[in-house]
Amino acid sequence: MNKLTFFVLSFSLYLTFPAISEAQENGGDIKQVSLGNTEQFSLLSQSVKNETYLIQVGLPAGYSQSKKSYPVLYVLDGDKSFGMTKEITDWLKWSGELKDIIIVGISYGKGSSVWWTKRARDFTQYKDTVYYYYPNAGGADDFLRFLRNELFPAINSKYRTIPDSTSIMGISFGGLLCSYTLFAQPDMFKGYIIISPSLFWNNNSILNTEAGYFSNHKDLNKTVYLAYGSLDNSDWTINPTNEFIKAVKGHNYSGFKFSTEVFKGETHISVYPIALTHGLKYLFRP
């Protein structure tokens, strides 16, 4: 895939997401929509330089009246994905297809252009040595340090969580980060929902990460759901993901639960809600 193709694909993905209004332009009594059973707080990071994250939390219905503890799903790209994830989760719980969980969206809260730039920094494990389109890439390890040392303690202290039932979900670069974390820092999460992962990054180096893990480990006590659409880009997602799936399944890890799906007629983005629905049901069935 040449530079022009990569730029077109990246820019197309950017245009897919409508811009978030930085400020409410309408006057009068018009108010912004809010989601029930949600709250948010800011967290200044010590691991990611000069970064303050907006943390969005979706709680199960009846949380304040109960004394129960709950599994947690950490949602990457919270600026775009938190609301959808919270509402799909609520629908599935209402229909008896999902257990109660806490949703934690990791956001920037500063609009689409900031989100687009900073996700490239936080979700990629290496510098952009092939396309040079993302000059700030390569901050995944700092971001994971923020999750482990700062966000996890904050969430576990503020809410009733089950720390050993923690999962993560991501799409595109977010799916790349999930895949990297699975084999680079596997103790961080129990479950993974990986959607349309951009595993082409750094010449498919995710295969080296997985091979390095396998050289020292033959077990992987994790639950992973991975999906993409049949109309996704072959070089960007489909071929690298198929190579990844083949490598992981070929190593036959003990204790590993791995479900993969390809959704016919769906694109890099249109696959998102249906794959998320299937992933939630796979990880959190009652």
C-alpha cells in the first residue's frame, strides 16, 4: 500500500466521524443530550506527557441501590464510542442477553481533530517508519502505563469493580492496541473485543510481538473476540488480520478462548455496531 492510498484511507476514516461541536451554538433553552446512569471526571496523566484525559463512566441500572461489584469494559476512542457502547449494553441487558457491567470510556474531550491526532499517538506501539503520516505515533507503552498505574486505581477506588474481570475494546488503531496489549502486557486484561484492527502497522510487526510471547509461553488464559467486515481494505486490515488469526490459532494456546467473525457486506466502520454487539455477548453473557 503506497503513501497516497494510505492517506486516502486515513482521511476517509476521519470524514466518517462527524465533528464534535466544541461549544453549543444554539441559544435559548436548548440543552445538550445526556445519557442516564453516566458520569465523568478528568484525570491528569503522569505517564503521558501534558495529557489530561476525560474519563466517562456508564453504570448499570440500580448501581446506587446495590452493593454488588461489576466487571469493567474499558472503551478506547471514548469520544466517539462511549455513547454507542453504553446504549448497546443497556439494550442487551434489558433483553437478558448480557450481564451488568461498568463501561469506562477513555476520551480527550476536545473535538474531532484532537481526538484523531492523539489516538494515533496513544494506540500505536512504534513510530510511523513506513508512511510518515503520523509524526506523533509510538506512544502505546506510555498510554498502557497510564491505564495500569493511574486509570485502573482511580476506577477501582471510585466504583465497585471486579479487578480480575477487566476487558478492553477497540476499533482500527484501537484494535491494534488491543492486539498489542494481549501479547505485550497480557496481565492487564482478561477479555478483548478487537474490531477492524489496523494490524498493517509497522510492516505487520504484531506478528513479531505474538511470536515473542509464544517463545516463552504456551498458555494464554484470555477471552478474545475479533471481527472485521468483508468490504474492509485488504492491505490495511483483512490480510494482516488473517495472518494474525492464523498465527494465533496455530499456536494452540492452553486456556485461550478465541472467536473470530467476518461480516459480509460491511466496511471498516459499518461493521462496528454489529461486531460490538457480538463481542459484548461473547465476553459478558449471563
